[in-house]
Amino acid sequence: MNYGLYINGKWVKSTSDETFESVNPATEKSIGNFAAGNELDAKKAVDAAEEAFEKWSSTPAPKRGEILLRAAQLLKENKERLARLETIEMGKILEEARGDVQEAIDITEYMAGEGRRLFGNTTPSELPNKFCMTVRRPIGVVGVITPWNFPIAIPAWKMAPALVCGNTVVFKPASDTPLCAIEYVKILEKAGVPKGVINMVTGSGETVGSAIVKNKKIRALSFTGSRDTGDWITKNAGIKKISLEMGGKDGIIVMDDADLKLAIDGVIWAAFATSGQRCTAASRVIVHSSIKEKFVHELVIRTNRLRLGSGLKSTTDMGPLINEAAVRKSETYTQVGRNQGARMLCGGVRLPGRGFFFKPTIFENVTIDMKISQEEIFGPVLSIIEFNKIDEAINIMNSIEYGLSSSIYTKNIDMAFRAIEKIDAGITYINSSSIGAEVHLPFGGVKQTGHSREGGITGIDEFSEIKTVYVDYSGKLQKAQIDNRK
Ligand code: NAD
């Protein structure tokens, strides 16, 4: 099956007529051929989005919200079909794929409601007979560049707020999951998003992605992906509003008073769900030395019970990695971990035969200078690091260049608040896994993870501009900072 680009309301071939394949990571079988767009296709998409902007931005926001509500309804009706498709294209187990689609439903519904809010502020003036307020305006054409690990939810996290705010969109999905992206765009199309308002160009990051990044008609970019790509975007985008959601090296602290079963449930979910391919996956457990032995013993038993296989089977706990390169990366880091003196307790190998399966892997005797405790592996490889005092645990937590998610298991409220105050991360969970974002709260990180806060009301801030308005009805020239001192 061949799939095209979506430009100005039409499904079209790429100008070059070249294609690329997407494969099922569990079987390595082809899913279809997708148009490999190029710079010219990206330009056409941006021009179409620019052309559509005037009409879309003048459409009343509640009307834009109604279209999103229809899209949410269509996502609900298609939830099971989309989830299966996502498992086939991306590999995550069906239950998690359903969660991904549900996240898209939730954010689309939330943002539909924003059509009747999009609040500004009012505030008093320092001068009499003068009124002050802020109003929101759309930014213009927005470039949306997404990764493959949440192939429906992440595009929805970005496009729903972008659309309700009145922007038009040029969307460049990841090349490992183009079919999920196409299905999402088809839902928006069916819901009634007018032609030109969303445009999608599949193809490589180096050609299509960089053409979007550098295009001067694009006024804002919303990017989720790796730190290196985000770094490149920052250096090449020129003057644009940029939202960056990048890598993580998230940690979970387990204190000596923690409920061990609860902590182990949380660590297994954080380290091995989506085969460790979540930006909020925990790849470090920072565990108190007095309980370390018991904790590790139980954790390894539970990990060895995880069943690898096709995500479509209800008996599978962990699906494949996304592609061959991802398996090699996990293999390489496993070797590096051993070379640097960490002790491997389980896993460390790929499964023989077809598919990109890598066994869940745990290392102990890990120190903070080791590469496996510093670099994002984006696979099922977990490091155990010991500590004795809470300050030491927090130093370990903060010893990395990223700062996305974090968690602490403790019954001591003082320790919990110390963690909330001192951990350098965008998200801290107390007695819960490092995974679990809800769409109506801000999501994002600090340090090398980036600085945006998509989701919730702060998502609206990312996709709108604030205009400050002063209405002076005094009938005379009033000078701020001067006249109120007389
Ligand atoms: P990636 O950076 O390789 O690719 C992301 C997107 O950028 C893809 O669509 C890709 O084609 C495009 N791209 C690549 N080069 C480009 C360029 N020069 N210009 C413009 N676009 C370009 O990342 P990935 O491997 O798809 O995703 C995994 C990464 O994403 C991990 O680091 C993970 O932590 C991160 N991630 C972060 C979050 C978050 O919210 N912080 C969420 C999910 C994933």
C-alpha cells in the first residue's frame, strides 16, 4: 500500500516520487510505502498553511473547538482500530497503545473546551479612567515535529492546542511511525478541519524537518525528540517561538521506609513499559543501602518474569524496540556498563529470530560517573545506584544533564517535600512511578530536556501570543510612571 503527503486538503505524491518503508518492529514485515517528501514539498505545505491562516484565525474560537470535539469523538469511535495499528507500527503492547490513543482523546477534548475560554487577564491601571487587559492571538504557521514513541498522542498534544488557538500547521512525523500520523490527520480531516489548515509532509528529518525549521514563514516550532536534534533546531531556526521537549534520564528514589512492593511495581512500570522507550522512563533507581539487597532481589525476580513478544498478544508484557539501531544501542550500553565495572543482574541480550526484542536488563554497583547512569539509552536498561542520606540521593538524582521526570517512594512527609523542593526536574511524583502525565497539567522539563510546558493551560501559552491592551477613556494624554506621581 502507498501513502501520500497531505497538502492543502489533498493527498498527493511527493515531488520526487520517492518513498520509504515503515516496518512492524515485532516481525520486521513491511507496513507500507510512504511518500518521501523533500524541501519543495515542505515549502508547498508551508505556503498552503500561510494561505489558510487568515480564514482559520478569523473563525470564532468556539467553532474551532467544535471541530476538535468532533475529532475527539472520531478518535473514540476508532480507538481500538488505532491502538492495534499503533501496536503493529510502533511495537508497544496493546494496553499501552490504547492509553496513547486515550491521551489523544483527552487532550483533544480538553482543547476543544478551550475554544470557549482562551482567557486573557484584566488588571487595574495605575491611572484613572484607563482599562488594562491581555488578549490571546494566534501565532501564525506552526511547525510540528514529532518522535515515534507516542505516535498519536504527541501529535495531538501539539496540534489540538495549535488549532484551537487559530494557528495553521505543517506537521512532520517520525519516519518510523508515518501510518499512525496519517490516521491522525485523516481524523482531523474528517472532523472538518478546512483545507490548508493542517498539512503533513512525511520524509527525513534532514530534508523535510530542516526545511520546516529554516522556513521564515514558520512563526513557531513545537519539537519533541532527541537532545541533539533539538540542539540543531535551536541553532538553525532563526527568530521563532520554539517549544522543545527532549530527552530524559529519569530517576526514582526509594527510601528505607518505602512500601517496597509499591516501589517495585512503580520501578518495573517506569523502566520496562514501552520497553524503556519513554522520555519519562526511569533508567535509574536510587535506593537506600539498608534495603538495597531485598529490593534488588525482588526486582530481579519480577523482571525475569516479564514476557517479551508481539504487543498484540494479551500475554505479552513487553514489546520490541523500535528498530535495529535501538537494539544495537541497548547492546552497546550493556557492554559499556560491564566495561566500566557495573554488575549485570539480568537481561543484556537480544532475542534470537525476527523482531527487535531486547531483554529487560538491570545493573547494580553503578556509580554516577558511569555512562549508563548519565546518558539516555532509550531501551530497557536500568541502573541501581545506592545512597545513605537523602541529600546524597538528591545529588545523584540531579547529577545528570537532563531534568524531565522524577519520583520518590517514602512515607516520610519531610523527605517528600525535600524532594519536591530540591530535585531539578519538570515533574516529581510522590509514591508513584515516573510515568503518569495527565493532559490537563503542564508537561516538560528543565536543563537539557528543554523548557516548554505543553499540556493544560500552559499548552495554550505555547501556541498563542499575548497582546497587551490599554484603553484610555480619560479624554486626555495620561503619562504612565509620571502622572500618577503628581
Ligand atoms: P529524533 O530527534 O531522532 O527525531 C524526532 C523528530 O525530529 C523526527 O520526526 C525526526 O525525523 C525529526 N528530525 C531529525 N532531524 C531533524 C532536523 N535536522 N531538523 C528537523 N527535524 C529533524 O528523536 P526520536 O528518536 O524520534 O525520539 C526519541 C527521543 O525523543 C528521545 O530522546 C526521547 O527522550 C525524546 N522524547 C521526549 C519527549 C518529551 O516530552 N520530553 C517525549 C517523547 C520522546
